[in-house]
Amino acid sequence: MKKLVLFLLLISAYIPVFAQNFNFGAITYDDYEFDRNKLDSNANAIVLKEFGTARIDIDDATGRLELIFDYHVKIKIYNKEGFENANVVVPLYKDDSREETINDLTASTFNYTDGKFVATPMDKKAIFFENRSKYTKVLKFTLPNLKEGSIIEYSYRLKSPNLFNFKTWEFQWEIPKVISEYLVYIPGIYNYNVSLRGYQKLSDQKVELAKECLRINGANIDCSKITYLMKDIPAFIEEDNMTAPSNFKSAIYFELSDVTNPSGGKTSYTKTWKDIDYELSSDKSFGSQMKRKDMYKDLIPSIIKDAPDDLTKAKAILNYIKKQIKWDNYYGIYCAENIKKSFDNRSGNVADLNLNLIAALSAANLDAEAVILSTRENGTINKLYPVISDFNYVVAKLNIGDKSYMLDATEPLLPFGLLPLRCMNDQGRVINLKKPSYWIDLKASQKTVTNYILNGKLTNEGKIVGTLTTIYQGYAAFAKRKEIKRYTSTDEFVEKLDERLVKIKISDHVISNLDSAENALTEKYEIEFTMNDGANKDEFYLSPFFINAISKNPFNLNIRTYPVDLGAASDERIIINIELPAKYNLVEKPKNLAIGLPNGGGKYLLQTQLDNNTLSLSQILQFNNAVYQPDEYPFLKEFYSKIIQNQKVEYLLRKGE
């Protein structure tokens, strides 16, 4: 992350005006004929020009300071796949007393017809609002009369009560941009920490002094007028295995450091962790709830009555909380009300459950702390200075002897000590009511482990009849348990599975340890499926890669500028033994393969053979790291390419003498 700190009071140099808005509806033939090959030949749409400006002013109605953000964009649509860019969503903040508003929304579609551009203005009926959460609503609108070759244009003014984060500007979208400009007016009494995230760099940045841009209590305030410019911006392409795109898209972020009052004195908004520790420990929805040992004083003896040691006690308490309180699927580091209320209602958010857990563990004289974190989809945390709004999740940390266990009561199907994958996001901050807080790495304590074992016979009719056993551990077991639990019974799950598997018929099944999260989950199926039509019994092809075949490379970019984040290491093993109906020779087969990733990052091993009329395959696919850096991406891509090429080869079996 590039760190830019603005010392706004020190800026005095004058530099000529740099940024400039463009006239709405001034569509040119050059816009219409813009050659996408200049940026991206595969682009479905391209931003021709984007301009925004943000400033702080006084709301005439309330007398309060507010942020005013003006936005204007012009986009060329090349094909039907690009039509989705005409469906616009603008997120808006709201709370019990304040909210962001949109004014002066104008939107039109321009089509070149009979030698001239014809505008189709958007009907106001195409605009509507939708509540997303307690603190978020969205404005939605769709531009009309779309055709291949259309140019769409829209602009609006957003007014916001939030000055802390000023206004983020995303230079990079899912489509390329020719030019993106952002002009900000920051009053000299405001000092913001500014950061440029992402791989793309600014094309230019200029600063000038804007005299008397704001008047507060009769005092005129000068502003820093700063322009950020980026040109020829490639599309940000999401691939699998990544955390929040906002971590990697090129964008400008602002966070308020301090404000100097016109009458003198300074208010600091950049806090230390010592400040945050005090605030959290004394907060009635956080620290006060961690202290509620009294709530569990009478309950703990019955919960841990048969537990011989601290670890067994902790497991009993975690299971009790999981059964007592159901997660309502809401995140947050603060209780909705208090842990007693969620306990009585048997429902609560993440904080309700896990602060209940910490209180109960503490009541049993166990050493429990809280860990606040940001989930994978929420983005990474700014570690230069604490911003409590960066955190959206809290879990428990239990210390027994020299070992620590991370616990989350929201997921009944997770084993003890394993956090959900959504929590595997860099680091969390441990909050202890008696000691200073500290950072902790968020690493998966178990792998994603799957073992497949097929023992079968090939019949003269070209069918394989046998037993397929699958053993799941770690995150693989958790995911499979969740999948099965969506059905009313295991019988219904297997019935629906049988319907989906067109070529495979399941005649019998046994699923073991479904409700025992501490043990491996096992599926055992008696199956029958067709490998060939049985017409040619003397010679036929048979593919051994019918269990979790890898047919598509998940990594297709030429260059990936952000890490491959799997969340956890993984281990998949496949063993297949097929007894043939007669003596056959193995004429062709996939070559045995042993390939690895650099620095012990993973491996793929394949061995196939025909021995004593039994066709055998052994395959291992391991990824030993949870995260692979961008410079390791080419190796991952090539790794998968070699596997896919090898898996295209089939067995050729020919009847022997």
C-alpha cells in the first residue's frame, strides 16, 4: 500500500487548474467509434471518461457540515454482454438519525441513428431504493433503449453526513477506463490520511490552493485542491480464491486524522490501540458483556460436571452455547442488545453468541479473550492506525497451558478449534480486559482433506459395479455436513444426489458421523455406472478420471496482481481399483506424473498400473499453503495445465491371449 499523508495546513504553492468536468450529452463521433483494442480487445464496455469531485460544505437546513460528492461518467457499450453496465447500483449509508441522499440524478442513452446521436432520457420510474441492512440502502436505476454500440451517460450529486472517510474513489472497475479524474477540496483545518491501494499507479497528481472555500462561524477557511488522475486503466478481473476485491482494486481511500478548530485547539481522530482497548473494554455492548460471568455462575456446574480437564470443559461449554443460541446470520463486534437477551431469545448475531461464549468460559475459570477481525469479503484491516469500523466479526480465543484455540459458536457443524473460512483473513486483534491488545495471525488449524476410495468390477456390459467410500476432514467435512443438513434426512439427500448423477446409480448408502463434528465424515455408496457400451469386448477405452476430474484451469490470467488465497491448505487423495472381467493388456495409459510447486508449496502425484487383472489408480493433489503470492501465480497456472493435459489421456485396454 502506498502511504500518502497530507499535511493540509502547510500547502501554499499555487499550481494551475488541472481537473475539469465534461458537458452532459456532448457525445462525439470519436466516442462512438472508440477502438477498444487500444485498451482491451475483449472488453464488453469501456468507460470513456469519468469525473468526480468532493468537498465539505454547510447544510443550509441543519447548519451541519456535510460532504458533497458530484459524479459523472460516460460509457461505451460494445455488445449485449456489456448491457449489465446500464444497471447501476449506488450504495448509501443510513442510521437512526442520518442518511446519505442522492439529488440531481440525470441519465440518458445515446444511439447513432441516421447520421446523428439520438438521446433517450431515463424515466424517473426506473429509479428505486432498496434497504440492504440496518446501515445500508442502495439506489438502483437502469438506462433505457440499449443497443450494441450505445453510449450511456449519467451523473448525480450525493450528500453525506460522514466526513471521517471523506469519499473513496475507485479508479478500477470490472471494465477498462480511458480516463478517470477525481478532484477533492479539503479544508485546511482537516487533516486526512490518504492511501492509494491496488497495482495501478496514478498517471498524475496535482495540488493547488483554493482560497476561502469554506466559511465556519464567520471564519474563512482555505482548501487544498487536489486532483488525482489515472489513464488507460485495465479491467479488474476477479478469479477464484481471493478475498475482497476492494483489497486489490486501484482506489483512493481517506481517513480523518485530526481537525483544527478555527478558534484554536485540535481534535484527534486517529486513535492508538490504547484508546481502542479502553473504549472496547468499557463499551456496554462489548467489554461489559465479556464480564458477565455472573450470568453463567449457576449453569456452569451442570454443563461441565463430567469434564475431567480444562479442554473437555471448554468443549462442553462451546457445545452448550451452540445448542442454546442460534446465529441470525448477522455480523458485528457489538451485541445487538446484551448477551442475556440473546440467551433468553435463543438467537443473536456473531457478537451475541461469541461474547456469551467468552463469559461462559470465564465463569468456568478458563482464560478466554476476544478476537476482533475483518471477514474475507469485508477487506483487510489498516494496521497503520486503528479504525474500529474496519472490524466486522468477533470470535473467542481460549488459552490452556501453552496452547491456544480459536472458537466460534455460530457454526454447530465446525469442530472445536476451527474457525469458519470467512474468518481466514490475515490478522485479528486480541482484546483482553486486563492486558494491552495485540495482533494474531488468522490461520486455519486444519486442512481441507478429502479421500476417495473406489473398489469395483467391470462387467461384460461395460458397467462398473462397486463401492465408493469418501472420507472428509476439516473444512471438507464442514462443507459436506452443511450440504447434507439442507435436507430433511440423509435418505432425501441421497435420493436427490441420485437424481443429479445421470450416469451413476446408487443402490445403497451409509453416512457416518454426520452429527459428530470432531470425527471424520464418511459416505459409503454402492454404485453402478456405465464406462462404455460393452459392444467391443476385445478392445476399448476407459477413462480413470471420473472422480473430481480437473477439466478447467482455475487460473487463466496472464498476470495476477493479487494473491491466490485458498483460506486453508488442502489434501485430496483418490484410490481406484477396478477388477477386469478377463485378461487384458494395457496398451495406452496416462503417464505416471510427479510434479511440484516451488518451495514445497504443493504436489501432484499420479500412478496407474494393471496388475493381476486389476486396474489401479492412485492420485494425490496437495496445496501446502493457504496463500500464494502473485509471483507464484505462473507456477500454479502451469501446474494445473500439466494435470489437465495428462487427464485427457484414457486407458486403452486390449484383450490378451
